[in-house]
Amino acid sequence: MTVLFSKKCEYGLQAILYMAAQEEDRICSAEEISNKLSIPKEFVSKILQSLTLNGIVESKKGKTGGFKLSINPSKIKLIDIVEAIDGLESFNSCVLGFSNCSPKNPCPVHKEWGELRNKAYEMLSSETIDKFKEKTLTKIGVL
């Protein structure tokens, strides 16, 4: 079976949640995010550059440069980050990888996976990242 998100997407979600938990408009370096979340710095930089291209993050170059959210956290849904990094294909494809899986020609777990997939999509589409500030800070050991 496939996983719901790629490692790149998992790290992207963590990085965005970390930045959203900081003071508004605070610039975070890739190194800081890397250290706090135990993610390789080069990977963090690439992920955040990708999110910059999608308009979720903005970057500042130079000695005091880094990244910050370009959108208010109350306007960023978790699904926005997933879509920017992985796309939404995992919500439309067969979990077992059958190319011809459909409601008329279902795979063995089509119905059950469809229900789980729909619930996951609904949660990711309804939750904004501002709601996770305290949980994020607790998770990374700040609170």
C-alpha cells in the first residue's frame, strides 16, 4: 500500500506548522527549521523554495534572510500545503495501485479506502494551520 504523503510533504507540513507557531512575520532560517525539526537543511531549503513558488511562503535573501509565511496562518489550509508539494493525486488514485480501479470496477479495498480518503481530504480541507500553534510548540518541545 502507498503512504498518504511523501516524506517531502510531511517535512513541508512540519515546516509550515513551525513557521505558523512563531511570531507574526518572523523570518526563520532553513538552518533553524532544520535544527528544530531534525530535517536535513538542504531538504528544508528545497521544500521551502517549492512552497515559495506556490505563494505560501516568501523568502528573504541575504545574511539575515530566511523564510516566512506569505499568507496569514488562518487562511492556509493543510490541503494547500499537500497540494503544493504532492498534488492531490493520492485522493483520486487506487491505494493498491490498480490503474483500472473505479466504482464500477473496484479493487478489494475500494469502498473502505474511499471512505478513509474522503475523511482525510475533508479534515485537511477544513483545518487551517493557525489552530495547531500550541500543539506544534508542544511537539517540538518549546512549551
